[in-house]
Amino acid sequence: MLVALALALVQAPAPTPQGLPDSTRVALNRVFATWTSTNGPGCAAGVSRNGEPVFQNGYGMANLEHDVPITPATIFHVASVSKQFTAMAVMLLAADGKLSLDDDIRKHLPELPDYGHRITIRHLLTHTSGLRDQWDLLIMARGRFEENRITEADVLEIVARQKALNFVPGSEYLYSNTGYTLSGTIVRRVSGKSLRAFADERIFKPLGMTNTHFHDDYTMVVKGKAAGYARAGGTWRTSLPNYDTYGATSLFTTVGDLLKWEANFTKPVVGTEPLLREMMASATITSGDTTAYGLGVATESYRGTRLFGHGGADAGYRTWSGRAPDHGLAVVVLCNASTANPTGLARGVIDVLAGSKLAANPAPVRGTMSLTAQQLTRFAGVYAHPVTGAPQAVVLRGDTLFLGRNGPALLPVAENRFRVTGQPAEVEFTAEGTAVQTWLGWPARAPVISKKVAPALVQMTKADLERYAGTWYSEELGASYTVTATDSTLVLKPRGGSERTVRPAYGDTFVGDYLVRFTRGRGGRIDGMLLSSGRVRGVRFVRSPPG
């Protein structure tokens, strides 16, 4: 079990003494130097040490239309940082004896399909349920994500339409927002109160988090809230979430309130020490691999030290809140710019405050031997993922192998083994025509063995591509796609949505904006289309008859 210490960002009035030497405060401010413009968005940041606030500041603007600066009191939509609060609400109900984390979710959500596999609440909270991600499904169904208010009912409706899972529950880890929206619904059905009301009563009020709530009405006015911004055409544009769903997201809060929450991990007011330790403990899947994700809290290693926390990204908001317990530090970074990297900024803060106690950054990856193009050419080709069928091209340019057209270089450390530039990973090519990808980072992962399926990405003529053209319908999405052929690609056009382009990879498999695999029936006739994204696998379409 992993023991959590407090991590949080501070919200305190700017004049309050901050408990750090001037030189340290200057160094912390330097971390955020990119976000100090009065003509652009920015971030609020803060630090606690051993549960006590030591630093807080605001950078950039909360509202560009009214020239409102960001301060530590600014309220942010914190996106997926919300998940740990939903997990806590569920765990409090479990402690009350109102539910069990090992309940079958259909006990509380009977409208969901029976997939032939038991899905538990714990599966929902650890991203091991196999349920397809709600956002990817809605994008596939609508052909866009902007416009059209998205509600809890919308999510429940499209999830209930699904006829398959991404994988057998418990067998894999794949991040899915669906699990947390459903968990919020379970809180409402079991407690008789909305997640907003329950969390306010059982979490926020006991901790004095007076500026925090689950936002279940996106038209509601919230004073002191930062607007979100995205870069478009060289200028900042307003970018705000357009949904009333909650549980996976939609927490509104400040750095000061998050500090109070993170302090709770050191001296529990809400929950107990065993409950909080359980939140920190990484889930284990059936293969024995750990996932580095507990109950709403992720675990990672940075420069040899443990970090517990969570990031968030919705519309123009980017956030991170986490703890470095080995150094008694808590850091929160909340930004209102889609181009911000709060995880990197938080690590910059940790570097300033604990850098001398951290391990050195790893040296750049280098090859240990030289191979000629003639020796390397046998490794080039297209390798298919053993589960999803997703293609990974290995391309030879000059005397260097690359993962994909624009991917990282593979640097030889043996005649058939390579380090991946910029990643803690290796690829070993076998005589059997497979590529064994091994993760060298933390935590350990089982190797992924992909099979070589083609010597290179396939090229098709327009006549070849026309075989896949037509109108395709998915009952799972309630949506039709028109597929048309160009000289080298297929264009997928959902009704009322944006076009998506895919290009041939191997066989009947295409890649691009989506992974598309066509299936064949009797006589080799193309009879189905399977649409996949990063968090949704194999949504089935059938060809609609002409006319």
C-alpha cells in the first residue's frame, strides 16, 4: 500500500508571509515566467510543506475581456483533478455501508447492458472496467465536440447503446471518463443527493473548502472564475466546457481549497487513514501488472521520487495537483490556457524546492553500436498491435530506423535491440517477425509483442479505395458516416459533423484521425467497419443499402 502525504497548492492572500527565502520565491516565480503577460492567460500556483502553506501566487490574466488578473483566489475548472473527489464520495458511501466497491455496477445502473462480464464499482474507479470512453463516443456520434450542451443523460444514453467492451474487466488499464460519470450517478442514486450536494456536505464543508463545488449547470454564473482560452490563428480565443456532466470532471475550486484537501491526506478530517491509503494504492490487473493508478489518484516517479496526483485538461483549462511525500511537498498548478503544461510547471517547482535531493535527470539516450542500412532494412515494416490491430510503422531513413514517419529514432544497443529516443523503452526485433516493446520506466509493464504484417505502409489507388466507399451506420452510436475515396485516402463524414481522414496501413486497416478496420464476410465481401480511437475500440458499422 502506498502512503499518501499532503500535496496541495496554496490559496492565501498575497500579502501573507510565505515562509520561503526571497531567493527561493524568485526562483519559483521564474518557473512561471512564460505566463506573466497582461495580454494572455496564465496560472495560479502554490506550495505547502508538511501541510503548511509556504508559497502562492498568480500569473497572467483570468479574463482578457475585462483585464482581470489571476490571483491565488481565482476559481478554476480543474477537469480530471475532480476524479479523486468522486472516488472519495463513493468510498464514504462504502464506509457508511450503503454500497461496496465490489458491487456489480448493474445493481445501481440496471439500464446498462450485460456484457457477460461482471463490472464492479472498483473497476470504474481504477479505469479497468473496459467501458468505452464517453467523450470519444460522443465525438464519434456527433462528429464534433463543440456546441450542443452535454448532460449526464446524454452520457447514460450513449453508454447504454454499447454492445461491447474495450476489454474484459480487470484485464487492462485504459483511462475512461465513463467510469467516473457513472460513479457520480451511483452516488446520486445511493445517497439520494446529487454528487454536488453530497460532496458539499461530506467533503467540502468539513474541510472548509468554501470556494469549491461540482458544477452541474454550465450556464451558472460563478464570480471570480477564470475563463478558459485556446490559441487559434495566433490569438487567444475563449474555450469553455459545454457540459453539465460531473464526476469525471466539472469541479470548480481554488488553489487554497485544494491545499485544504491535500492536507487531509496527512491529518484526516474526511475519511480515515486506511481509506486514504487505499486511494493511493495502485490497482493490479489480471496479468499481475500494476497500473500506477489507485482510486482517483495516479502515481509516478520523477527524478527518483514518488509523486501522487492527477492532471486535468478540458477546453482551455490545464491543471495538476499532487504530492511529493518523500520531501513533504504539495504542489498545485491551475492554468486557463490550453497550451499550458501544468505537470511540467509543477515539476519545475519541485526542482526548485527539492532539486538537490532528487536524482539527476537521465542522460540522453545513445546507441552503443553502429549498424548499416543493409543490416537495418530487415526490421523496417508495419507491425500490428496484438490486441487492437493498430499499426506501428518502422521506417528506415538513411542508416537510422524511426517509429513512424515523424516518430522517435531507434538507436541500436545490439544487432536486433534498440533504445527509443526520448522514452524509457526498448524494441527488440525477433527472427519470428515480431517487435517486442519493453517499457523500462516505472512501474514495470509486461512487454508488448507486435507482429510484422507488411513490409511497408500499403499504397492504394482510388479504384482500390472505392471498394470501401458508401454509407455506414452504427447502432451503437446512432450515427451514419459517409465514406468517400480520394486518390490516396478515405474521408469519413458523419452527418452534421467534421470530416475525418484515414490512409491505408495494411490489409483492410486504415489509420489517421481514427483507426478503421473493415471486415469481410462470405466471398471476401466487405461487410463491416470497426471504428477505434485511443479510448474506444471497435465500434461496429454496417453498410447501408443504396437508395
